[in-house]
Amino acid sequence: MEVTIALRLPRDAASVSVTRQILGAELSILGVEQQIKEDILLMLTEACSNVIKHATEGDDYTVSAQLVAEKFVITVMDAGQGFDPDEVGTRGPMAEHGRGLQIMRALADDVRFISRPRQGAIVCLEKSLKYTHDSPGELLRAH
């Protein structure tokens, strides 16, 4: 089973909620376990919120979500200045700046930050899925 959703969104705070609702509905319909769904939605919120707050170029950004087998992959791309994830993420757990990156690193099974100076940043988050018993996702996975 493979499902791909791609969204091109305005850099506006309202887009974060819309994206959460769309991807949350997909995960719910498939029957993804609640804790995993919550982790994915929190990672998504942090990645999108960082674009809204920090990407200074461009009027929009792209979110794609791909479900392949038992893995959910979220990619968030913006057109900002890019950033150094190692520098941002080393300020300690109580630092306000960089907390979103720490949350993403803690919740994702795999996280990649790609900085493209003057072209933007790409955040790629992967999470393994587990489905509730007899859910559509579990039944489709069996085929």
C-alpha cells in the first residue's frame, strides 16, 4: 500500500491547523494507533510552525506525506534562507529557540534537515506505523 498527499500552503498560521486536520484524518481512517498519530501530528505542527515563524522568503511552503508499507514520511519544504540544524539544536532543553527541532528529533524514528542557503530548508520526518486491530490500514497492509 502506498498513499501520497502533497499540499502547497500559504505561509500563514491557519495552514498548520488545516494540514493537521487533513493528515490526521488520513491516519484516523487507516486506524493508526493513537499515540503514533499524536506523535506524527506534533512533529508536523513543529515543522510547519518553524516555516511560518522562520522562513523569510516566499509566500508558500509545501508539505508532502507519504505512507509506504508501515512507514509514514513527512517532508516540509520552504523557500527561506535555510538554517544549520546542529547549531540551532544545541542550546539545551530549556532554550526557547530550537525546541521544535528537539521535539522532532525525539519523536521521529528518523529525521533529516537539509539546508539550502538562499533556497530554503527541507525537513524530512519518518515514523513507523502500527495499526489498531482489524483497522483498514491493518487489512490493507496484509494484501
